[in-house]
Amino acid sequence: MRNIIMRNELTAAIKKEKAILSCLEESVIKSVNARPFLKWAGGKQQLISKLEQRFPEHIKTTKQVTHYIEPFVGGGALFFYLKSNYKIEHSTIIDINSDLIASYKVVQNNVSELISHLKAMEINYLSADNEERKDIYYQTRQEFNLKAESFSNQLSGDTVERVAQLIFLNRTCFNGLYRLNSRGHFNVPQGSYKNPTICQEERLIEAHKALKNTEILQGEFELVKHLATKDNFIYYDPPYRPLNTTSNFTNYSKDGFNEEDQHRLYRVFNELNDRRVYQMLSNSDPKVYDPKDSFFDNMYSKYNIARVDANRMINSKGAGRGSITELLITNY
Ligand SMILES: C[S@@+](CC[C@H](N)C(=O)[O-])C[C@H]1O[C@@H](n2cnc3c(N)ncnc32)[C@H](O)[C@@H]1O
């Protein structure tokens, strides 16, 4: 019964959202004020000003980029910042995670349906008591995982529903993070937020605007080799090389990111350096835990390596107190 009511409400809501959105599109909205619509592990929101300080000088001065490319886009903190504060003629975002990429495509192409789905999910969840909420959460998670294998990256009604489920889980799970286990299943338990906003309508609409003139690709970071040309600007934010055995979260996909992948990335960086592409890359600073570990200093020795304060504290007894630095490597 609850489902039938939800479906009717949903159809009416989709119509209303479409009307609102077409008004917005018509009023030629130029200004964008976008931020990530998903909370993503390793998100760079807190570090944006430090990244910006190290942009190429001409980009800082003109506030313009002809082609911006972000091959490990995740939640896209820097991408959304640039689209809101710089003139970006064209951009390409890439990630290996097909659900993440589907989310960007749905926000780009079907945002009104997505908003309607999320509104219905929000009403359903917030009007439920604690026991019912628990059932809704775990049922949604189970359905999300059951469909993981058969899910194809083609945009369809199913895709919008799946992306709505992903956002719902992201807004209601413990710590609001996306994490997969080795079987490729989303295994985060329910969080204990009292009144989570499941449908961040404003944010989704701003993200939709930001995604104009943006190519969205699912795949390996190496795709950049086929895309980047002279004077383009690339920001790489790969899964970090783990600093110690307890900080080894690199499982955004079930395949992880190992040292050989770091070497592969270095080879791409070199190749595009020869092509005179402006490149900036973040990674963990191994010297935080082991001053003798020069993994990245050796690898990127011919480039500029800055150590920036990551606004986080070391939480290990052996390493003493102090804030964690991260590496910011540039080829300009
Ligand atoms: C540190 S996160 C990026 C966070 C992002 N800068 C933000 O602000 O949210 C790393 C991203 O790389 C993606 N990734 C992992 N391995 C990849 C690969 N081989 N090629 C492309 N993307 C990959 C993950 O899915 C994840 O979204």
C-alpha cells in the first residue's frame, strides 16, 4: 500500500520538478555555486585553498581554463569549485567507479527525476519510526547490492532509481561514506542521524548546472592520455598510498590501488609532461610516519614537490604528535 502511494506521489512530483527545472533552464542561469553532492572518502573540500595557491600562475590570474581534466574525480570538490569560480570552457571527469559515474550522468541529464525519487525516499524515511527506518535502510542496501552485478552503465529509469539509492545510502549510512568490501558490496551499517536531508535539492540543481560542457567517463585514469593536449590542466587525486597498516583505505572499487598503479600513474604524468600539459597531483606523504621513506620523492624527483598541511593530526603513538602533511606535485 505504502509503495502504491509512493509511486503516485512520485509521478506527480516528477512532473512538478520538470516544470521547475525547465523554468530554471529558460532563465539562462549563468552563475553556478556548486559543491559535491556525495560525501566521498578522500574528498578535498578542506584543502581547496591550498590547491588553488599552487595552480599555474596564468590560471590564477586569468581565472580561465580551456580544458580541465580530473581523472580520479570522486566527489569532485575541486571540479565543482572550479566550475563555480573560474571560466572552464570544457571539462572531462573520469572515475573507475561505475555507480559514481552513473550519478554524475543522472545529475547531468535526469536531475528532476532524481530529485523526485529522493524527495519520496526522504518522506518515507523521515516519517518512519526507528525500527522501520532500520528496515528501509537495510532493504535499500540489499537491493543496491543485489543489482550491483547486473547494473549496466546505460542511462535508464533503473539507473535513476539506483543513483537515488546510492545517494540515500550516502546520506543515511554510518559516517556518510561509500565503501565496498572485497566482493564489491556496499557494506556500511546504518548511521544514527535524527533528521538526515536525503534530497539536497539546491545542491543537486547547482551540480546539474556545473556539469554543463562536461564529458563524464567511466574508466581507468590512463584515459587522459587520449584526451589531454598542450596547455590543458589536469588534477590527479588518486587513492593514496597507505601511510601505515591502519590507514589502508583505498577500496573505492573492489580492485584497490597498489604501488604498481602509482608507477603507472607516474608514467602517464611523464608522458603528458612531454606534451606540455599542466599537471597537479596529490598523494600521501610517506615521511609523516617514516622519514626514510622517499617513495614519491624519488619517483617524482624531477618535478616540484610541495608538502602541505592536511588539517589532520597523526593518531599513532610511535609517530609522535603533529599535523599530517600531504604531497602536492606539479610539473610547472
Ligand atoms: C581520493 S579519491 C578522489 C577524491 C576527490 N578528489 C574528491 O574531492 O572527492 C580517488 C578516486 O579515484 C578513483 N579510482 C580508483 N582507482 C582508479 C583508477 N585506476 N582509475 C580511475 N579512477 C580510480 C576512486 O573510485 C575514487 O573516486
